[in-house]
Amino acid sequence: MRRNIRNLTCLFFLATLMLVACLCSQAAPVLISLSDNSDLRCLELGLKVLGGQEVDESIAPLIRCLKTDSQYGTRGGAKLVLQTLGQRAIPELVKALDDPDEDIFRGATVTLGMIGRQASEALPTLRAHFKILGKQRHSHNDGVPSVVAVAIGRIGDVDFLMRIMQGKEAEILPSYGAWGLGAAGPFATAVLPELVKAVQSPDANLAYYAVEAIGEIGPAANSVVPQFVEMRPSLSVAPLAVGKALQKIGTPEALAAAQLYRKDFDRSVRKMKWENFFEFWGGGIGIVGSFIIGALFGLGALTDLKLRPKTIPSSRIETFVGWLIC
């Protein structure tokens, strides 16, 4: 009974703080994200920290709350509360990188990336873990290696990610370097020439994430737009992906080039539709044609039988039956 009363009280305070959040736009995202944690005790702890109570004592328990946080990207109440604590939470978050629980490790990694360049003291530990995880295959479900790559990019270790992309870190797939540079955004401007080289790589994953990283740099990547126009006939990356990257660059030159890639994409879609049409209907036409030819041969055999009813070779009957079966 007491526990239920405590839970209801906690929810009441949350509703009150949500109302206050309407007047304070900076607090609103944090308060709303508290609902992305499935443990009410973590909810209560987050509210206490946001209220300025027992902040230092609550950091370690909040890190345990990363296990029940939403695992989708940067969502989750514990992550956002720890992010608001910033520098005060970093030592405990670095310790959490050695936690055997993958959910804790993932949550701590994401949170350090959310804190950004202030979390540079976490880089040695993140690099060490990355070398262990970096040979794992790419995951479209935001796998652990990609989480580490994104965190390192957001903290700003561009040189390390460039070495990965160049294949100088043998333990890590080069494509993860380009993935992390995409998270670095404008800070990756210094390695723009290397990203352009990676776009032309035979490694499909590396080329794709290099294109994305160039797009995330934004207007500062405008200098490479003419090269994208030149590479257009030979580029292996999907035209739609290149077009989106150029749209993110956003300059007039980039938007004009994006239209060219959009035309290439539309052309490839039309070609694919025609290929599917002929593949589907071609088989049907072949079946109908075989039936018509069989019917014609059958009619010919019947006519022949009517003209010569007294002599019916057994081979002719077998041929007629065979055509009917076909």
C-alpha cells in the first residue's frame, strides 16, 4: 500500500513538473524523457536530481537506471538527467564503460557522446573497447560498435576516426571510422579530402557512410560539390543517398547537384519497374504462348485424324496427348 502511495506521489510530482516545463522550454525535453524509463524508482530519482537534491549521491544509482532506459538512440530519462549533470557525471560514466552489462555499457557510451567534447577523458577507454568491438559486423539496429563510433565522433576525436577510415587501425572496420565522422558533424571538416577519397572506395559500407559524413558537415563541405558532379557517372553509392547528403550541405550549388542525383534515382526506379514488368509478364506470356502452340498442334493432329480415320499410328496419338498435357 505504501509503495503504491509513493508511486502515485511520484507521478503527481512529475505531472506538476511537466506543467512547470511549459513555462521553461529548456527543462521540457528532460522531463518528458523521464517517461522513457520503465522503472518508477528511476523516475523518482531523476526528479530528485532535477530538483537539486542529493545530486552527487544519485549519480551511481542513475547509471544503474541506464539498464531500464529506452535503448533507442539518445532517448531515455536517465541519459538526459546525466547529460544535464555534465562534468559531474563523467567519472562515474567512464567507470560504467567497464560494466559487463551491455545495456549499462551502451547507455554510458551514448550519454558520454551526448555530453560531447567535455567528455574527452573517456576517449582512452572508448578507444580500447572499440578495438575489441570493431570487427563485429554492421548492424542496422544501432549495434554496439556503431554506438561507440558515434560517441567518439560527438566527443570530437576526429584524428582517431580518420585513422580507422584509412585502415590504419587494423582491429576496426574502416566503415566505422566514416560512421563516427558523420557524428562529428562540422568538426570533420579538416578530414574532408579523406572523406571524398572514401566515397570512391570499393567497400560499399565505407563509401555510403563517407557520403553521409560529408552531408553532416553541412555548408562547410560546399567545396567538394563539383567533385560529386564529376563522380556522378561512376559513383557506386545509391543516388538517393548522395542527393540527401547534398541537400544537407544546403548551398545553391549543392542543391543543384542534388537535383541531378534525383533524376538519376528516378531513372533507376523507372528501369527497375520495367524490368519487374517484363520479368512478371514475360513468364505469363511464355505460358500462354506455349498453350496456344500446343493447341494449334493439337488441332492439326485432330484434322489429320479426321482425314485419315482408318490409319491412326500410335505414335501420332502419343504426340497429340503429349501436346495436350504440355
